Amino acid sequence: MPRRTVEENRDVCALLERIKKDDREAFQELVSLYQKRIFLLAFSFFRNREDAMDIVQETFMRLYQKIHTFREGQNFQSWIFQVAKNLCIDHYRKNRSKRKEWASDQNIEEMNFSSQDRDDSHQAVDLKMIFSRCLEKLAEKQRTVFVLKHYNQLKYREIAQVLNISPGTVKSLHFKAVQNLRGLISPYLGRVQ
Amino acid sequence: MKECKRINNDLVAFLYGELQDERQEFISSHLKECSSCQRKMERLRKVQKGADSLNEDIKTAMASVDWNALPAQITDTVFGKEVQEPKESWVVNISRILFQPKLRPVYAALLIGVFLGALLTYVFVRSPFQRKTTADLISYPPDFIEKVELEMARRETLDYLKKSQYLILDFVQTSAEKEPSSWQRKFASQKVKDLLSKKKYINQQLNKFKMAKAKEICNQIEFLFYELAQMNDEIPAWRLQEIHNFIEEKQLLLKIKLLEKELKQSEKSEV
């Protein structure tokens, strides 16, 4: 474990001890430390600010309820990411039907890609939408690994801890995710430069 | 080619800097020489570029959140909820145990059982489709029972008359020829008692079917039998003569015969 992480983990353990004694300040400090990382994870999942904010709040509430299950020596970041990831998956499954409706309203095939009439900003919006849809089409585990790797910039080892799988499996899932994304977006890349 | 295949498996990890330094450098130098792997790498970079296109959204979203206020807000919500959470009453706890999702199939099965039980009870016990008994299968005409009773009354009367006729004939003949003790025993016997009790039974039948003539004759016979049953050894001759006179005066034997004939004829006519 890198030195910075060890130190952070030691600080967090001290905070957790205080939180167990209902110390509000310690809890507030812990939220300050991890709020951005959780938000980033949730936002990469949903690409929606409100959903991400809900996940942040829900994650810290769950943390407070399950604080006694955290064992000393465990990596806190992996633990809290695991909580957040599970909440994201639950939330995603609950709202899957709504997302499908929304996705069917705007089909990629129906988008206007006449690149000659469109400026750079329009093309950027197109690429964003295409990629967003392609990410949506990935299998759940592949999407989770890709999000944790690309947007949260976690190492394979850290992702393995969050997902409770081996680093080798993470590497394989990441490879498949990128390959699939390449296959999904390649038909549109010619149209969006 | 084999080298390219192995490198191909590591290209994604290379792109994200996940390989060890040595392997990272080796792939980097291979890419400078191999145009095929370069093309593959280029396609993967486009994916990375596509993924980066969302970074702007992430930055905007991150900038829109007040990170300084959020911790206090979340802390208030979490601790506020913890304090405000009311203690559940025992009623809620019991109802939670009783209505837990695990027990739903049991309740459903019970409900179905009760419903089926009620349905079967209705079908087999109360409904007009219930199985008919033997008595229900045989239907009688409304006056059938009455006819049967009349016939039985007629036969009982005929039987009574016949037995009475024999006894009276016996009395008429033996009282003239033999000692009183011999015929007295006969008339004090069970036969006479049976006939007297039978008369009580046929009285009801005769009243019911309005057989007045038969009833009158039967009453005279009954009277005679009472007299005979009470006789003893010291019966005077005049008393015996009175009884004989009574039989002759009332023409009992003749009336019995006529009544018998009449009853038999009415039986034939009804058949």
C-alpha cells in the first residue's frame, strides 16, 4: 500500500473511532474527505447531477449505519467505494425502465450527423451523447470497471478491492469494456471527427 | 505476429499505464516499429477520447456543487434522522413479524384452502346439485300412503273377524257338549287376550276410515269376548243361555260372514 494511502487510512481510522462515539465534527470531516470521490463515481455512472447527489448522501447515511462492520486494517477507500458502487447499481436497476424510455426517445441512429453544417461544439456534443449511449450498453461489471478506471483513476488493484475480484479479472474486464466500446462507437467515429 | 498478439492483449493496460515500467517501455518501442499495432492503438485512443468527452460534464457538475456546505448538510441529515427516528411500538413489531413477506405464501395457501373448503361444502351439502338419497329417487303419488293404510286396516279387520268367528263357533259348539271348565280355559287363554288387544288397535283404523258397520260388529264381538273371559266354574245356566241368545239375536256369525264378504269385495273393486 502506498505511503500516502496508509497515512490517510490511519487518519480515517481515528475519525471512525470518533464517529462511533457520535462525534458530528468527525463525521463532517470524513464527508469532506470523500464527498468528491463518491460524487465522481456516481456522476460517471449516471451522468446526472441529481442522481449523483442522492448517491453521495445515501452513501454517507449507509456508512453511519454500518460503521461497526468496518474492520481495522481494511482499506477504507475501497470499503466506501464498495458501498457507493452497490448503491449506484441498485439505483441504476430501479430506474432502468425510465432510462430505457429516455434512451428510446433519442436514438443514436436518428441524430443528425451532417458534419459539414456543424461546428466543433456541436460535434463535441454528438460525441458525448454517442459515448454516453455506448457506455450504457456495456455489461454492468464492465461498465463499473471502466468508470472506476477512467473517471476515478483507480488502479486495477484498488478496483479489485472494491469489486471483491482479482486484479487479473479487473484487467480482463477493462480490456473487454474498451474493446466493446470501440466496436460500439466505431460506426459513428467516421461521422464525428 | 505472435509478439503482436501478446502485445494486443496488453494494449488497454498500456494505454492506462497499468503495466510495469519494463513492459511499458517494450510496448512503446514495438509501437514505433509495428504499423498494425499502431492502428489498433489509435482506435483505442479514440475510445479514450470519447470517454474524455464526458470530462467537461463532470467538471461542470463538480463546479455546481457547494462542497463546503455539503458536509454540514449531510451530517445534519444523517444525525437528524438518527435522533428523530421514533421507537417502534410492540404492535408494529408484531405486525411486522406476522406480515413478513416470507409468510405471504402461507397466508395465500390458507386463504385458498378456506375458499375451496367453503366452495366444496356449498356444492355437496347445500346446493341443489347435491346427491339424491334413495328416498328422493322414489316418488309416491299423494294418496299412496293413505291407500296402503286403508288396505292394512281392511286386512287387520278381516283377520280379526276370521279369528273371532272360529272362537265363537268353538264356543257355541263346545259349551253345549262339554263341561264348562274345558271351554272356560280356552276363553281365558292368550288367544282371546290377543284378540282383545288387537281390537284396540283396529279401533283407530276403523275410526280413521269411517268403517262404521265393521266397527259396530267388532264392538259386539269385543263385548262377547269380555263376557267369556270373565266367566268362572260357577256360571249359572241362565247366564250361559243369555250369551247364546246374544249371539243368536245379534246374528253375530252371519254378520261376520257378510262383513267378510263385503270387505273382500271392496278389496277386489279397488284393485
